[in-house]
Amino acid sequence: MVLSVKRGALMHVFAAFESTEYVELAVGEILENDFPQDKIVFVEMNNEENDRRLLDTINYSDGVSFSDTTATLGAIGMLLGVIYGSILYVGPVFMGLIGLLVGGFLGFFWDKRRVKQRLHKRKKEINIRTLFIIQCQTYEQVKLVKGICRKYFVSYLGLHDPSSKK
């Protein structure tokens, strides 16, 4: 299905800022350049990265597997328990089971700590607080808005132009 787009269709500039102070400065300057206030839309962004589940289900998977390191360290712990359990009084079977449990718990908590560190690092990297959308009618307005946004340290900047053939 091909949609036809009229010439002179409205374009939207999307700008994402990390700091609300810069958003206020940018919007103030945009409004000084005779942009109507009803053509600007603000969206407050919340970082929802901490709402991840610890273990995956069949319907939800984030690509992080806790079973790999858990199984590997469990197998290593079991092997060492069997080897050194033959020297000890309790025997190789019991020490193998103890080694399996200790290695499994170490692997699980190691993966858990590593995922928390990755999550903390991502929360620092992705810190978009405000997204605003400006509706423009001409390319001169788009250039003006992009220039103002770059002046006030925009993190992400995008343009939706229905008349382009991309």
C-alpha cells in the first residue's frame, strides 16, 4: 500500500535532553523565534531499567543467562570436591556434592553481581530526562530548531519528514 504525501507536509523535530535546565533554555529561545507554543510537545522520560526480572521465563528473556557460569563453577567445584574428598574422612561423594553447591552459588552470585554492574553502567549512560517534539512547516524552521538544540547540548536529535523518500 503506497501512501501519498502532500508537498509542504508538517515535519517534526525530536530532541532528547539529559538536563531540564538546557530544555528550558532551548524552548525559551525557540519561543523567542516566533514558534507557536501549541506546536511544542514535552514528554518527561522515566528510566525503567531497574524493573528487570532476575530469572528468565519462557515468555520473557533479556538475553542474560545465569545458568552458564553457575553450571561451570558448579562442575569445577564438584570435580575439586571429588578429588580432595578422597583424602578427607567424609568421602568423595559428599565433598563432590558440597563442591557442586558451593560452586553453583558462587557462579550464580557472580553473574548476579555482573548484571547489576552492567545495569548500573547503563543507567548512567542512558539518562534522557526530557523529550520534546517541535512541529515545523519549513526546512528553515527545522535548521533553526536543530541549531538551537545543538547550542544547548542535545543528546539525541531526529527529524520526521513525511515528504522524504527514505
